[in-house]
Amino acid sequence: MRSVNLEKGKLELRQHQARPQPGSGESLIRVTQAGVCATDLALARGYMAFAGVPGHEFIGYAESGPFAGKRVVGEINLACGSCSTCAQSLPEHCPNRRVLGIAGQPGAFADYLLLPNENLHPVPDSVSDDAAVFTEPLAAAYEIPKLIHFRPGSRALVAGDGKLGLLCAQVLNEAGLEITVAGRHPERARLLPAAIRHSFGLLEADSPVLQPQFELAVEASGRPEVLARLIPGMLPRSRIVMKTTMERSHEIDLAPLVINEISLEGSRCGPFEVALAALAEGRIQVEGMIEARYPLAEAERAFAHAARPGSLKILLQMQD
Amino acid sequence: MRSVNLEKGKLELRQHQARPQPGSGESLIRVTQAGVCATDLALARGYMAFAGVPGHEFIGYAESGPFAGKRVVGEINLACGSCSTCAQSLPEHCPNRRVLGIAGQPGAFADYLLLPNENLHPVPDSVSDDAAVFTEPLAAAYEIPKLIHFRPGSRALVAGDGKLGLLCAQVLNEAGLEITVAGRHPERARLLPAAIRHSFGLLEADSPVLQPQFELAVEASGRPEVLARLIPGMLPRSRIVMKTTMERSHEIDLAPLVINEISLEGSRCGPFEVALAALAEGRIQVEGMIEARYPLAEAERAFAHAARPGSLKILLQMQD
């Protein structure tokens, strides 16, 4: 099989690799396509000193195990199952975990991958392969209403109109919130339901300081300076959910968080089954977010395209 | 009457001021003593471009109104009562609020002050004048168990062994948590119940990086660099409560908050009645925290003393 290896920032296609052999409780998955995520770009820039096969947003066919012959997607955290964190049902926080395509577990930019059976979810027939690659980021978006109970009609700000911002905005709109997306790409409004306000230039360096008006904000821009700019827009006792891992640290004035008793909450993974159900019922629109497709052999071009400012989802396809 | 006026960082005793006249729904309070708080020192350094009479931690006698003749303490936020924030029962966040000794309402470093009747709490007989001046900061500490429900036996870190840190540690110990106070003053251990571990040098520049072990942390040091140092000590899904308003912004790496789904929550005021009950029942020890007393006329010396690194509570006394 083929795999794309990343080491010291260089991507390299390796041919004629041996297929991985599933161990007990694992399934072999034949990957059909996989999305390039911002985390993959960060790994290519040196984040976490990554070396190996990246890729964690995928769809494929199980070739063995309980889902053999079925299309599957997979949760990315491989917990040890025996530590105190796992005992608290927080496998995604297991300190000994491996993470598909991110830490210690070869990822999806390859013809085949392995995952534990408990990580796999069969994909309903009504979910296309294109939609299914959004399961992982959509699940992360569905973590927000799981985490926070808000009054319907509350005003929420989604900072960022990239893929994650567009997904979070749709999920919160479905939950009954009144959403403003602050983005840099006016044309993205067409990818959102009409009820969502898309606002250009609300959180830029030269934007006027926001007035307090939001009960919830989701930071999905990945730019630390945006977090500082959205804080003045938050009402007392409001909540800010950070969905993107920022590589850079940034100077932030935390005094307004104390004075206005605002909370800032990190959030990462989310419920795959909820995301798959939403995709199956057509409640969340994702296909419009696919910008380009590249064969696996052109991973380098795919990464370069994905790294262009404002690009949407770039897919790698295993069948050339 | 006399009052201490602060303007452009200069304190000045003004004699022969007219006593303020209580309006409808207000009481005149004869102040007996008042504490110098870190916020007062910040105001003297120019925070909020303050001009007026500072002071907001006080005890005095009501000279008029429903509590006439009684000892009282008072909540410091004067809400407008007619805006949407007040309608949500969040008077301490009213955007039109005045704040005793901090914004728009002359404070307690004076022989008399005015407060709305609804801000006043009569002081139980068993609470000494010395204990009563701690009501406001102790109420702020009691906001933490009101805000957060935790499992008894959870490990909590209190960063800072100043007045607020010592109060927060006692409140959380009472709530059944296992407390470590990270401080700079080893001798402060004697001000804490034996069950609380007092650790010197846990969060200094040359301290080893903390290992994840705490489910709750309270930032009460007022030093932004301490916040950055305590984050590695936090377990997944843990919570950090920020109790002190930091004047400086600081560079913070927020990625661990997302990866470990940690929340950072600002918290300010708290329930006066809960604090007064704890003082009345002797559950919280405060008298040992009084370091010195100055007559009102020596406010400048009192401020200078309070500004010494590591000083505990400094009181201003109105009867010389």
C-alpha cells in the first residue's frame, strides 16, 4: 500500500508499504478519502515535532472486524483503557492515548489504517462519502450544545468562517440561537442558512470595538488576536468556547473576564453519533465546503492548496 | 466630616466636608473602620482614572434608614434597577452601575458614606468589627462553591497566599476539597487550618513545571504569569477560577485549555449573607490577617504599608 509520510515538515509518498495487520480488537480500514485539516497543516509546520503518517478525517471500508464490508468513520483518540482518566469515562483525555494521525498512530493519508473496533461508526447509507469526511469536525461542533445549556433566542457570535466556524454556526442555529458569523469571506454567506447573519470585518484590527451583546461566542478562527477582539462583545456571565488549538501564545487582557464574570472554555472532540445523525437527516450542509480534490500521490499539492488563506476543505482521494 | 480624596495618584485628607444627605431609599452610615484592598492600591496607581473617595471594605453604624443604630456592612454595586441586566437579576453587572469607592459613588475612607438600604446587611453581634471588614472579600470567596459543584475530596490549588487566597483556601477546605495553597510566605501556614497544605515556591519562575493533578484552581495571586504556570497542573476538564483583576495583560498559551478542555472563569462578587454567617459561627478565621491599623488622617502611610509586597490587611480607623 501507499502512505504519505511527514517528517521535519516534508511530505513524501511511500509506495509498496506493507499493509498494517489488525491486532485483537482492531479493524483494518481501506481508506477511500480523507480531509486535510488545519491540524495537519500545523503538524507540517512542525507542531508537536510530528513524524509519521498524518490524517484523521476519513471515510473508508472496514476490511475486517465487526463492521467488515461497511463504510465507517472513526474516532481519533486511542485510550489505554486502564488509567484513572479512562476510569472516569474520559478516554479522549487519557494521558497515555495515541491519536490517529497526530500522535503515535499512523493516520488516514494512506490506503489502509488500523483503528480499535470501539472507535468505529458505520456510516448511514444516506450520508455521502463527501459528507462523511466532515463527521469528526461536525462532532466537535456538536460538543458545544452538549457542554452549554442556553436559552433559545440567545445571541451567539461565531468567530471565523472557515470550515469549523461554518459547522459551529449551523449547529448553534439548529439549537435555536441567533447567530452572527464574523468572517473574512463574504461569499461564504451562501454556505449558511438564511437565518444566520454573516458579518464581514467585525473582528479585524481596524474594526470598531464591539459593544456587549453576545451570551455565547465560539472562537473558531484559530487566530489568537481574534479572541482578544471578541471579549468586549460579551455580556456579563457569558461564555466563550475555544474550538481551535492556537499554536501561538498571545497577549490577552484577562481583567474583563473577571469583571464581567465571563468564562473561557476549551473544547475539542465531540459525539460522532450525533454528527452522523445530523448528516443522515440532511440537517447540516457540508458538501459546499469541499474546495478541491487531489489524488493521494499529490499530497504535497493538496497541503499547499489547503494552506492558502481562506481555503475550504481539501480532500485526498485514495483511488486515483 | 473628613474624607480621603484620591486624584491623579495623590491621597489628600479633606477636613470639614459636609456630611452627605441620604436620598430616598438610602442610609447614612458612620464608618468605624475600613480595609485597604488591592483594588484601592490599583486605583492609586491610576487604574480606571479614578478620582474621588476610595474604600469599599467597611463596617459602620447606620445613622438613618431601616437599620438605624445597628452595625452594618454593605454590598458595593449600586445598580440602576431599570435596565435589561437588572431585569435578569444581575445587579452587580448593571452597565449603569456605580460602585462604592470605585466608580461614581464616594467610598468608605471617610467618616460617613451613603448606600441604598438594599445594599446593607446588619452584622451579627458575634462578629467583631475586625472580622466584619472581611465580609466583602469573604463573600467573593464564597462565590466559588456557589459557581462550581465539585466532588468532595477533589484536589484544588489556590494560587496566592494573600488575603483573598487565604480566604478562598478556607472556604474550599470547608467545602470538603483537598487544598494546596501555593504562596510566597511560608509563615502564612499558621493562618490556615492544619488540613490545608501550604506550599512555598510551587509557582515561581524557577519552579519545575507542574504535573496535572488539580480539578480546580483559584487564581488569587494577581500576577498574570502565575496563571500561565498553574495551567500545566490542571487535569482534563478541570476549572480555573480567576478571582483577581489583573491590571496587566499577559502572554498566555491557550492551546492547553483547548486540548485538555479546561475552563477559565472570571468571578468577582459573592453572597454577603453566607459570609456573615460563616464569620458569626467562627468557621473562617480572619483576625490573624490584620497587619496594621492607621488613623484616617494617615491614609497615605496606610496605602504605602499596604503596597509593601506580602503585606496582609491594613485598616483605616475613623476614630483616632
